[in-house]
Amino acid sequence: MLKNVPSLQRLVDQLRRIPFLASRNLYRVAAYFLEVNDQEVDQLCAVLREVRANVRRCAVCYSWAEKDSLCIVCAAPQRDKTTICVVETWHDLCAIERAGVFRGVYHVLGGSLCPLEGIGPNDLFIAPLLARVQNDVREVIFATNPTPEGEATASYIAAKITSSDITISRIASGLSTGSTLEYTDSVTIHKAISGRRQF
Ligand SMILES: [Zn+2]
């Protein structure tokens, strides 16, 4: 169907490379770009270039931040820097922030351990977390996802934190096994964090 419209075919092929964009939506998104005015398309291209140029990992927690700045959580003086909530991804962090229950700071691992996919400890931001907990940290809360990989990642890191001065906890169940924080409602996240149990 797209054979006679090679430019449109290229757009659909490009969209198909975007993870999480459901394949049933590819044609709708392609049609959107054809129907909006040039200014909208230019704006999107400009924003994409800008975000690529200006956004980096926060030097402390590895969340996203504006280049050469700390992220909004690490930069906030009222956040409790002695309590670190460990999450797999930035979007998990956003889900917890939306729930509005946590007043500490975060550490983003960049994923979870998955030997089958070749993701080992050195592929995640585990070493910087272990360095961080050496400095005045009282509690580390693991909020990795309740998947086998998330559980294994939390156990692996918890075993590396040897200081007896640090309380290590895991968010409470209530999140259904196999689900991810990103798609969990705020009330459930609230309960999971306030009901956390010691590792
Ligand atoms: Zn940060």
C-alpha cells in the first residue's frame, strides 16, 4: 500500500524503530505528521535536538537533568539526602514522585540485571550507588520492579551494602508481581512505600 509513496514508507519505517510505539498506532502517527502544519513539525524537530543536546544524567542520582546541573530532586534542599530510593528507571522515579509520598532522594540504576540479555552489574549504575551509600546515608529503599529481574537486582545490591548503620528496605508488596511501577497507581505506590519492610 505504501509502495507508491516511498517517503511515507520511510516515515513509517522510522517510527517502527521507536520502542513502545504500538504498531497499530504507526499509521496514525504518520498521518498526524502529514496533517499538521510545518511549524508543528519544525517545533518537534527543534525540541528533539534540544533535548539531545541539553539533557544529561544527574551526576548524583543518574536521573535526567539539564546539562551541568543536578536534577530537580538532588538540587532541592528540603529533600532528605540520607534516604535513597533505588529505582530501575527515570519513569519509575516519576511514578513515585507523582504519588507524592517520598521525601528522600533517588538513585536510578538504568535497568535491572538480566544475564540472559547480557546485562550485568557493570551495565547499570550500581558502583556509583555503592559509593554514595558510604556518605551519611541512613536508609536505602529498593523500589525495583516486582519482576524476577527487579528482585534479583535488589538482592544483589543489598548484599553489597555491608554497613550495619544503614537500614535496607524493600517496598511492600501490593504491587502485583510482574507489574512495573510506571503503570501502578499513586495510592498503591503510597502504600508500597509507607509499608516497606526491612530486607
Ligand atoms: Zn539527581
